[in-house]
Amino acid sequence: MTISAISPAEALKLIEAGATLVDIRDADEHVREYIPGAINVPLSRLCELPSGPVVFHCRSGARTTGNAPALIAAAKGAPVHLLAGGIDGWRAAGLPTRVDIRQPLEIMRQVQLGAGGLVLIGVALGFLVAPAFFGVSALVGAGLMTAGATGWCGMARLLRAMPWNQPAPAV
């Protein structure tokens, strides 16, 4: 079975005809912005996929395309489609999304911002104050290499524990 990428307009027609819209992003991404009516079934929980025709989406379409074989297998023979451009494409087509600005940025974006900031600070201080500050950039680089090699990211764990990453109260 092959999987086809469809436009947001085509996806909307399928959803209105009974297809399930499935967001494969992680929960922290989904709560910040989502397409109304989409259910969140991250890649790690594809076994929980409901039966029937499915339209999968992620943020940009890259994650769904890269995981197409797993998505096809999880659908157990049901028709499967990918939302071209993901939620970004949906929004660009003028279709509605729901944004909860009370929710923090996704953890990986926080890691990227934090790591990038620490590297820049380490380099700036290394040039302006003392060369020993270049060690800050080296430590961040070593941490990122460790995270890439092992899948364990200390900065992500630390950021998840921060007060701003605790669940927002329900309204």
C-alpha cells in the first residue's frame, strides 16, 4: 500500500466524510497548537490508532513522510493519507487551528534556544573576558553530542522540570 500526500482542502473533505485526523507530534507540541478535531497519537503510541480511514499530520509534513511505513502498518489496511505541509500547510491554506499561548514552547525548541544561547554566551565571554569561557560552548557541544548518540538529553530533562513547563490549569 502506498501513502499519498493530500492538500489541506482534500484532507478537510475526507475528514468531513468520516476520516480521522491524527496528529503524530508529541503531546507538548499538540497542546500548544492543534487542528480542531484532530486526535493526538504520537509515533510512540501508534498502537492506539482508531480504525478506519486516517489523515496523518505533523508540523511540516517531514515527520509523517519519514515515518510513512510505520503509519501504513498502524492503519491495519485502512486508507491512509498525509496532510501535505502538516499543520503549517493547513494554517497557510487559511484553515483554523487552535493556539493556547499559555502552553510553553515545545521542549526541543527550548533546548535549541537554550543550547544556542549558551554557546553564544560562551564564545562572547571567551573573546571578551577570558578564554576559559570557551569551555561553556564545549560543554554544551558535548551535551548535544551525548544526546544525539544516546537519546538522553539532560537539558531537556532539566527544562521539563521548570515551572513554566508544568501543565497550565484548565479553563
